[in-house]
Amino acid sequence: MDNHRNQDSYKDDTLVLHGDKEWAEKEGAVSPAIYYSSAFMAKDSAEFAENASKPRPSRYYTRYGNPGHDRVNAILAELEGTETALVTGSGMGAISTTLLSLLSAGDHVIAQTRHYMSTTKIMDEMLPRFGVETTVVEQADISAFEKAIQPNTKIIMVETPANPTLVVTDLEAVVNLAKSRGILVVADNTFASPVNQRPHDFGVDVVIHSATKYLGGHHDLTAGVVCTNHELAERIWDTHLSIGSVLSPMDAWLLLRGLRTLPLRMERINANALALAKYLEEQPQVEKVYYPGLESHPQHDLAKQQMKGFGAVIAFSVKGDYVDTQKFVSKLNLTTNAVSLGGVDSLVVHTAAMWEGALSEEQMKTAGIPSNFVRFSVGLEHIDDLKSDVLLALKEI
């Protein structure tokens, strides 16, 4: 009897609970095991030789793979609609491993003006050291992507919505430009989550997440994931072995637990964030609100076309300077002043204060980060309490 024949038709709510059913049946436990072993025994020398030489074994050495990794990979691949997935020790581990796997000296990459700051540093500083040329374009302008394409362009790297300004990239348009030229498209889907957006549905080759954020969802783990086809996954895994950005067995277990409630959390987060974004637009102390779910967002129509929900993160600028913005953030009582996003409770950062230590003044300008910019990650609190907390802090400016 095939217990998995209808899995392709499962909704996300069911996939996160039963997408790893094959492993659950093998283990015979309702709650998954934590495989806290660095190495696994072979029954004989033939099995040992097989595990040592085949790609992605889960019972050989945990840097190669782990049974806990397999369960997480199965669910994440289903959520993103890809053939397979590969977990890593962090989101940046996933991004750097992917780029170093698929690029060589003499290649060219197109990236966006707005990326997560560590991705920006890879493009601006690391890749050129290894002979890879990068061109940065305004992601809202598809013609800029086309003009930047060179004969040696191997990858177009996109992030949508972009961190921290929430600019949206047209996935279908970028893929159309790339496919006819044999260029791979890599998308950082962290700010959306697979519940809200599936880049692979538009033809994106590699989808990456910082699983530390929505996928884990509780601010208690660090992880990354690469979702792609089997051929690319094996190439990326091969580099992964050398780089060693390994997800610990405990973090794999925590990630699996977090995934079980992802669709439920995203439903509440999406509703809370949209309501709070609309509320912020009404406040006289707020200069501008950036959220793809707002009609005022310049790419609202595009966001509606490629997203089912708009996520936790709201960016806004307060009426004031750097000091006023610091004061606003410090006066928030319910919302924690901390990095990261996508968890059960709300977090806030003064964006300029967070990024200025990592990026140069020119990089900050290119990324579009003014001194009065705030990034607010909305959690699961009651919306009325979030509104009251924000309003009281704004009145202190």
C-alpha cells in the first residue's frame, strides 16, 4: 500500500506535518529523533565504501548528512516545489556555498542594489578577490538586468522582497531574460517564506532561505537551506563538504519542529503586519511606510501577482534624525530591539545603526538606508497591543 500517493496534492498545512512521513514510519516514533552522532557505523566494508563514495549519505558522517537533515530537506523541498533541498549551518552558509559552487574565475554575476548586507559584501568584496566580476543593478528596473548581461554571465542573484527596503523583483521577467541565455537564477526567498512565495514556480533555479527566520520561527536556531534540482544540489553539496557549514543535529530537530506550525504562524503574521503597516501610515510622526501589501507601495501590483501574503517585515522612516529614531526604538516596550525577523515575537532595529558597522557609507547609500529608517518584524502578539506600543513610542519623539 502506498501511503504517500497523494502527497503532491497536499496543502502546506498538511505538508509540514506529513512531508517526512517516510522517515517517521521507519523510526516508529511520533516525535522525531535527534541524531546526535558525528559518525554512523556500517554493517560491513562494502556498505562503508558505498556511503563514503555516494553523494549526500545520511548515515556516514554528519558533515555529509544526517537523518535529521533528511527529514527537514524533504519538507522544505515540498514547500518550495523543488526536487530536493540541502540544509546548512546558516543562511549565509547557504548563499556563500551556492555561489562558490556555481562560479569560477572569469565568470560574471548580476546582483541587486539592495541585498542583505552580508550578500552585498560577498558581491562587492569576496567574489572579485576570486576573479568573479559583479554588476549591481536597480532591481525594480528589468531593463537594467538585461543591459548588464555579458557573454560570461553565469548567475543572476535576486532577493525579493529585498532586505531592508522591501523593494520587489519581478521573478518571471528575470527568469525570462536568463533562461534563453543559459544563465542560472538564484533567489533569496527569506523575506517572503515558501508560504507566501515560491520562486521555483516562476522558473528560478535555486531558492535559498535563512531558515533562522520564518522557517524556524522561534529565535532559537541558526540554519540555512538551498532548494533546487538534484544535479545542482550535488554540486553545491560537494562544495558544502569543503566549506563545512554544517547544520547541527539539534538545530535540525528545532527546525523540523518550527516547520510544523509555519503556515499557521504566517497566516497570523501576514494579517498583523498588514494591519500595523496601515496603522503606521496614519500616524503623523511617520514619514513613509514601505510594505508590499500596501496600495501605496510602488510595486504593490507586482507583489500581488507573485506573492500570496506579504510577510512580517515593515520598513518605515520616522519624522526626525538618527537620534530621534534611536529614541523611538528605545521607547518601544513590547517589541524587542534585536536583529533577525520572522519569529513568534516582534523585533525592531534602527536599520542605520545595524548596517553602518558592516557597510561603507557608499554601500549604505546604494542600499537606500537613511538615518531615520526602522525595520520592524511583526510577530504573533495581538494587533491592538502592537498598535498601542508603537503609538506610545512615536509620541516620545
